[in-house]
Amino acid sequence: MALLSIQTLIVMLVLRPTGTQLVEALPSDSTQLMLLPELISSVLMRYFRHPYQPVQFYLAANSTDHHLEQRDVLSLVLRYTSGHCTVTFANVADNAGPRQPQRTQAILLGEDVDAFERLLANFSPTANDYSGRYLLVLTSTEQPIEWSRLFGLLWSRHMVHVNVLLVTANSTVRVYSYDPYSPKHCGHPIVKLVTDFPSGSGDIRRQRNLYPRRRVTSLHNCTLRVGSFEAKPYIFLERKADGYTELGGFEGDMLRLLAHRLQFRVNVTEPLRQSQWGVMGAPGNSTGTMQLVQDELVDLVIACMALDVTRSIYLKPGCTHYTSRILLAVPPGRPYSAFEKLFRPFRTDIWTALGAMLGCVVTVVVVLNCGQRARSLRRFVYGPSVQMPLLRALYVLWGGTVVVVPRRNFARSLLALWLSFTFVLRTLYQGSLYLYLQRSATYPPLATMDEVHQSALHYHMVNIAMRFFVDRPEIRARTNIIPPGLDSLGAQVAGMANHYRDRVVVCPQDMVAYNNKLNRALGAGQFIQVTRESITLFPLTIYYPKKSFLTQLFDREVRHIVQSGLMDFWVRNYGDYDFESKRRAPQHSGEPRKLTVQHLVGAYQLLVASYLLATVVFLLELASVRSSKIQRVLEFSVLLFQILDCTPDVGTKRLLVRDTVGNHFSEVIVNALNRYYVQNHSSTLLMRLSTVSRQTYDLQSDIMDEVMQRTSHSIAYEYRSVGQYYPSRRPRIFNLAFIDGYNAFEQLFDSLDPAQNDFSGYYLLVLTALDTVPVETIARMFSILWTLNVVNVNVVTADLQDYSHWQSVLMYTYYPYTSDGCEKNVPQLVHRFRKGTKWTDHRIELFPNKLSNFHRCQITVGTFHLPPYVLLNRQDREQLSYGGFEGDLLRALSVKLNFTVRLIEPEAGELWGQTPSSIASSTNSSGCVQLVLTERVNLTFGRFAIRGDRNLLMKSSRSYYTVRMMFAVPSGREYTPFEKLFRPFARSTWMMVILYLIVAICVIGTIELSRRSDVRDFVYGRGVTTPLLNLFNVGFGGSLKLLPGRNFARTLLLLWMYYCLVVRTCYQGSLFEYLQEHKNFSPPQTVDALVGENYRFYSLYGSALYLQQMPAILSRITWLEDDDASVDEHLVRLAAHQAPATALFTDIERVAYHNRFRTRDGLVSIANVVLVRLPIGMYYPKKSCLANQFDRELDGLVTSGYVSYRLGHYVDYDSLKRPPVYEHAPTPLTIDQLAGCFETLFGLLLVATGLLGLELLSRSGSYSIVRCLPFSKTAQ
């Protein structure tokens, strides 16, 4: 139907080649309608273009004429946008067809609200993504618009990213939208006018953003219904006295943080009858929390919700916020019995060695009892008077004394050696036994899935966990379903510590970690043991109703929380994840304790067994008196000879390898493995695939057996069948594969995953084809290998039908970069290994470094202008030169590796770009990240921070520098000359000086008011009439005309003069330096100080991730465009003090670069607090082969100091330290430096003038003025 509609539109465009005739034929309202096409086209081009999603057009009209008018509008829209985007022409019947991918963008043209209602009635959440972008166009302007009804229809489907266009009578196009949440309304649409476009202003690029990325940023304290249940440690339900339920656990903590950031309240709804997760099915067939969210009884569900295909069909999943593991909680191993503990101090090999040593002693004794010279040999070895040497050897071993000491030196030496050996052995055994007797050690618990399957234990799990065992239907008979209830699964897991020994529990690892940490905190119970192998990974997410708009809103915040490390921090707070140490470590350790009867039960058992044996021997002794046979049995020598005679001769077997081509193959492979694959820290992945015949399969088996026998002592092998997926903690580097043809090769490498196999590692391919392999076939293999960037690869082959002595094994490889061309896959013969010749020439490199010389081939690099890291200068349209310290680093690499550089800048002026959550959603990426994910570039750089989310999708290089993110602030105001006069003393010193002056003035004033001449004479002397003036005169260094005559007054004067001398000397000496210093006030140095002084903050949006944990900053931040021009502009404003009380979040290198090259604009300071340290490096595609070679060169450049050296050419860190301009060498003072002194003099002259005026007034006879003058008495 859509194809037919497109054909109809094409016919209409052919019949009407121009749009002028259409407009002339329209009436007045149609003329107004023609204002829409240009505006719709602009909106479509700016907001609706998508590389994979087409734009759907829907038309609805009440009459045929109006329907034709809508088609005319659509025809003009298609003409304006022809060749720029993909569109489909849909109708209301499209959603009734077979299931199609969800469409996220649609433009609806409707005559009135009824028309839109008919269109929206046929929308369904399976065919339309309600969280996408929608544009509604009202094509009729006659009737009044029922806005509340229209937006009510949209809100009932949770369409939030929507705008409505309406043409008014004055030829103005108005754009309406609505807010579902406001401070006074929750879930009630409030209509708002977004903007309007006058006639002729179809260009919307300078208008307001109609589809902001964050349409809803706050829920205004409205309530969201959250479906959940108790599943510790994911969710804790804390029921309050008022009936309110509060969420805990690490998922509950995450939801509380989301509620704080998005400003909403949580109302918890639990499933009926504690049905927990429930079963997911078609509408009406679900149970538990799945039913709550499917029936839209809640807005979201969170409680250990795993990503599942069935759930995703009926619900809308959010992004993954945590990945756990599903494993088996197993019962602890059986405790060692008291008797078994007696053998625990030594391992089996030690007991074996001790038995062998005793066997040697027995052999020596037996040999010395045989032959003609036995007596002389016995005397020489252990002396003539030594009887029962075997019993004596055992007696000494168990700590007995030597009764008879031999005389000969050789016998004494043997005895001393045996005494030393038994002393050391006995001491070690006794000291270790003391510890093992006190430990309640157990046998190792079940460690692997196969051990659990082979045991008789029953499987206990919740009903939805059966999907993990679809490949093992035999365990269904041993499965017990845990009934739903209040944390029923957690109760089963907790019981595995002490109660349950007959079962294993299928559970997430977090439940085990939580109970282990709880048991450790309480000091009760044992730790729960788990298998080393996990059943599957367990990604957790939040589920929403199918038509919810909260997904994008929550996912953005969840990604920030995960990337900041908060999620891992919360998870570790709720559990103890060190499972392996609990498997090895003893449960009781600490200071030594006294041994009890329970500890010595094994010794008592051994004692009783010895008594029983002694009793049996005693009875045999009694019986031997009457029976000669029993007497002969009891003779030790006879018994030993009988044992010796019964020992069969065992010949050593020797594995003989046939001299076949398999042996010749194995020689080549073994030598290659020993030279390049012997590593202690990594295993070799062994793969095989035979698709030709059974003969090649058997040949592969023979070669593999021989190779593994000869190299298993030095190489650990990990076998993997083709098509099976085994998760690995790190990509496999060493790979050995056996194939028998091109088909096997193709199937093998189709099954490899860059996340599990390091394509830059070593690959040795053994080609066991029956006939000679054509070189063209090997070239096809190398072509596929180059598409995967597998470079370190060798193909080993031979003609298996040739049994002559000329038979040889050929080893091929390819060199992608040579002097003959770039990215070539021509097979090159590495070496020909002749049959029968020995491997002696180690000078032949089987895995040469193929990337040490690129032979001037081109490497495509994605980057952008970002001083001082990358400086781009476009000389013409095609040629782009680069600099900066990272650019210099790239240039040094290009010189060392001999390659040329082709630069590509990301589109739309973006920098790093957005990192998607997974490689499958790479369409959500942008900037340089998108260039790398789409493999348009070989690498990217430009202050790329090495982060976990990027490492999941791309391959990072070594970090060659660490960036410090800080706040750039304007420099403080410079001190004025007058303010410098007060700088020699700190505030506390000035307060003390003023306090002394006040005390002195108060004393003088009190004496003057008392009017007692005897007191005045006693304190400051007879004849002194101006004490206050004398006080200041001495303080400023003046002399006294009249000295006091009394001792007390002289003492006071002496103390004041000494005090003033010290203060004045310090002030004068310090003032000389401060007057010459150019000093500024210090800007705030901490984040709290910046917030306290009401600073405004600015930052690039690409750096928003690092500020998410600072709500005080986020509440007053302004996001800048992601380009360096906005940063440079703001730095200039900071330097010129045009942006006071503002701080820019940037790296210190950018500020140092500005201070070096923009000094004339002024200097910028920094708040001396490092908020984030970012290790930076280069990023490559996941399967790139350049990373290892570039890392080796980068290591050399970093260790040589080249990075720091080049960085020093672009930054000036000394400007940030702000050293004082004044040097301590004396210089003449200038007028500018003494301006403060002149200002003080002028102020004092004004005060003197005022006093002169008062003196003149006092002569006129004003008594009040006379009394106010402090020197009136002196004047009289």
C-alpha cells in the first residue's frame, strides 16, 4: 500500500511540475495553507532526518477536496526535500498488517481534531514508538481548535516529543506543544505556545529548538507508581508507620538518586500474593510484576529485572545498569574427620616422598641381610652391635633416643643425617598439626557445573530460571520450584550457609555476596559457597509499559550513574564478592587456642587402632608357640624377602611416534609454539574444524595429540568447538587452529568475536588438506583475515599425498603494507621445512613485525580542533595541517612507522560525540566515536578520556598523559596603592594595634574627666598638658619636648616607646617591599568557596558526565556548545574580567595554552582543586591491528620525555603559579608606588583643615565647640 501511494505521488509531481499554478488555483484559506510546505520541509530536514528510519506521512481529511489540498502540500514538501531523506506514505490501515519494525518519526496532516483522532486510534505501540518525534499539522483554520482534547489524545499515548502547527488568519504559523508535568499539575497536559513563524520566515535554524533532547527535565515532585518486591540486596522494602514504603538496596539507592535528580516521588506497588517476577505472556496472561507493568498499573518496575526477549516483546526495557552472574549456591564440603586431619599437615607428594624414603631404608636393610659379605657391610653401615635397624630407624623417626651409638665414622655420619632429617620432618609435622587440629576444615565444595550435574543434589530455583537449562532437560526431574513469597529465593540462599546440604540453589551472585557479608557482620554461620563457573550473565534493567515516555529520560541519568562508578560502589557496599578466598581460607583463625578433647579425637583413634594392632600381634605371638607357620610369618626378614620376591619387573613404556607427515607437521608446529607461544600468564586457544572427510579429521587428531604431549608442560591449552560461545575475562591472544579447507576456515572465523578474541594476537592455522592447496585459496583466506585486521597469522600446509623424501611443510603469511602497495593480501612463503632436517635456524622470524614500516601508506585519523592537544589549520579546501602536542605525537609516530596521515573532522562540528550503550546501537553515536564505530577512520585522538563505556565498544591505546580537570576563574583585582599601606600587617595584628590605642585613649580620657591633678601628675608627669598628642607623637616616631619626672610615668613612657619602636620598625621594613609588589586578590580556590560566592558555572556538554555528582554546580551551570570556539571566547571574557563571578570547567592545559599565546588579553587563574583526572589516549576500532604497534612506540616516546617536551611548547604553567613580580633586590620607588602615601597625606590635610575651621569657630565664643576640641586647654 505504501509503494502504491509513492507511485501516486510521483505521478502527481510529473503532472504538476511547478508549484505556482497550485497556489493560484487555491482559495484564500488554501493560500494560507500553502505557507506550511516550506516550514514542514525545514522541520523535517533539521529534526527528522535519520540514516535508517524513514519519515512516515499520514493524511486525514473530512472531504475529498481538502484531501487533495493536503496532497498538494505534501507534493511541495517532497519537492523541497527530494534526495535528502527517506519518506513513506502511510494510512490508517498500515498498522493492521504484519508486524514491522517500530517507526520513530511521523508527520500527520489532519483537517481537525476528529481527523487526528481517527489517525491516532489506529496507532499501536508495536508499530509506532510513542517516544519518537511527531509533527501534527492542522490544515484547516476555520473551526475553533479543541486543544485540550487534542493534547489529551496525545498524552493518553504518552507522545511527548510532539509539536502542532497551525496557520492563523494573519498568515502566521504557530507552533503548539504541551507539558505533561508542571508545578501544579501531574499527568495533565498544559498547552503552551512554543513559537510562531511570520509569513516568509521558513528558515528555522535561528529559531527555538522545537525538539530538545531533554523535553522533560523535571517531574515537579509528582508521584510515579513503581512496581517492586523485596529481593535482597537489590531491593529492600522498609515499611513506615504511616503506611509509606521506602526502597533500599543498591537498586533502591539508584531509584532514590533518580527521584532526586528528576524530582519525583515514589509510590511502591507490590504484586498480588507476593508473586514476585511472575510470568510474561500476551496481554491478560501475565502475572506478578509483569502484569502490573503490562496493564499499566505502574509506571515502571525495578527488582532484579533481567533483560529477556519475551519481556522485551510486550514491555519497553531501559538500558542495562548492572550485569550480574547466575550461578549455583552449593553446600559446603564435608568436614574432615579427626583421623583425616592427622594427614593434612603434608600434601600427598610429601607423604609419597616420605614413603619412598622409608622404602629406601627397608631396601638397604634387606640388601645388607643378603650375600656373603653381609656381616662386614652391616658393621660398616650401622655398626656391629646394632640390632633391629629397621625398628630403630622408625623409632628415631617418631622421636625416640639412640641407645647404641655406632663407632665408625660412616655409620655415625648416616645416623647424624637421619637424625637431622627426622628432626626437621617431625618438627614441621608437629607444628602444622597443632594448627590443623583446631581448624574445622572441609573438603572443597563443588566447583564446576559438571560436578554438580554428576552429584545427586536437587536443583532449587524460581520458575523463570528454568530457561537457563533448556540444553539440559535431564535435570528437570531433579528440580524443585521455589514458591513465590516474601524474598523466598533469598531465604533459600541464606539457608545454604548452615541448614541445607541436599540441594543447590540457582541464584544471582549478589544474593550470595549479601548473605556472606551479613554473616560476617553478625559473626554467625558459615559463608555460602558457590561454583566457580557461572551459568550465564544477568544484565539488569528497568522495565516500562510499552508506550512509556520515561525510557529516554531515565536511561540518560542511569548511564551517568553507571559511568561515574556509583553503581559499582553501591553493589560493593551490599555484598562481599571475594568468593574464592572463602573457598580457600579457614573459617577460624587468629591467636592459638588450647587443644581440647575434640581436637585430639584423631590421636585417640590412632592410639586405639595401635592398641588393637598390638593385641593382634600379641595373640599371634601366643599362637606362634604352637604353630611354626605363624612364627615364620612374624619374622621380619622373611617377610621382607617375600615382598621383594613378589615384586614384578615393570618395564618402562616408550611412546613411539610413527615417521609420518603428521610427525613432520608436529615438528614445525611444536617449534613455532615453543618460540612464540610459551607464556605463563595466558593460555592458547585450540580450535579445530573438519568439513572434507574423516581422514583429515583423524589426521588433525594425530597432530593435536602429538603437539599437546610435547608442549603441555609449558603451554596451557583451552579447547573450543566452533559455534560454541565461552565468555572470557580477557580476549584470547594465542590461537592455534586446525582446518582442512576454505569452508572450514570461513566457518571458523565467522564464529570469532572481537570481544573474546584479540585479532592483534598470534594465529597459527594448520591446513590439513589432502591435496596441494592452491595459492589462490590461501590468498582468499588472507583477504578475509585482512578484513578482520588479523595480521600476525601463518598458514602451515603440505601435500599429504607426497611420501617421498622431498616432502616439505610450507608456511605462508602476508604483508599488508609493502613497498609494492598498501593493504595487500598476497601470500608470501615464510619458510620451507624439509622432511628429516632439524630445526636449527632461529634467525627465521615466523611472526615478524609487519607494522614496523607502513611504506608511506595512508592512515585515516579522525580528530578536531582542540588546543593545545590538536591544532588544525585548513590551508585550502582539501589540505588540512595539524599541530598541538598530540598532533606532534602523531607526527612522530608517522616518522617512526613511515606512514602518511589523512585527517577527517566529524560532521556538524562535533567533538568526541556520544557513546552508545552497545555496539548494536551504534546509530546513537556521533562525533569521532561514530567515525571509529563505523570504521571510517583507523584511529581517533584529541583529549580522548579512556573510560569504561568507550572501552566496551572501541580499543584504547596506552595512556600517554593524564589531564586534570579544574575550574578556570578570573584573576583577582589588583591591590590599590592605598590598600598596600595596610598589607604589612595581618588583620589580627591591626586589631591588636588598634586595641592598644583604644585602651590608651580610654585611660587618658578617664583621667581627664576625673579632673584630679594629682592623678594626672602621677600617670604622665607634672606639666604634661597634651598626653593624647604625645601618645601619637611617640607612636609615629616623634620626640617629646617635656619628659615626666616621676618613676611610674617614666616607666609607662619607656614601655610605650619600646612597643612603638618594634611595631614601627616591622611596618616600615615590610612596607618597602609591599609598595613595589604587583599583587592581586586571590580568587576562590575551592568548589565550596565558588558556590558560597554565587559563581556561575560554564562547561562543554561533552564534559557533563564528570559533574553529575555535584548538584550544587549543576543547579547553576550553563552548557556551552561542544566546540573550542565557545571555550576560547569564555576564556577571553575571564581574562578581560568581562565575566566576573563565573567559572569555566576545563582542563588546566587549555588554560595554560591561553596564558601562553593570549597574554595580551590577560591571564586566567584556576581554582586549585583537581576535580577529575582523565587518562587520555587514542581509540581504534575494536578489531584494529594498530594498537599494539602504536603502544610500543608510544611507550618509547613517553619514557623518553617527548610528550612532556612537546607539551611545553604549547602551555605556560608558570603563569598559573603567579610568582611575585617584586624581586628582593632594592629598586628606587616611583610615584605610582607612593600614590597611597599621597592619598593618606591628602586625607590628613583635609582633617587638619576641618580642625582649623573648628578652631576659628571656637574663637567666636561657642562654648560647645570649645568643649569638643581635645586641645582647648592647651590653647588657653
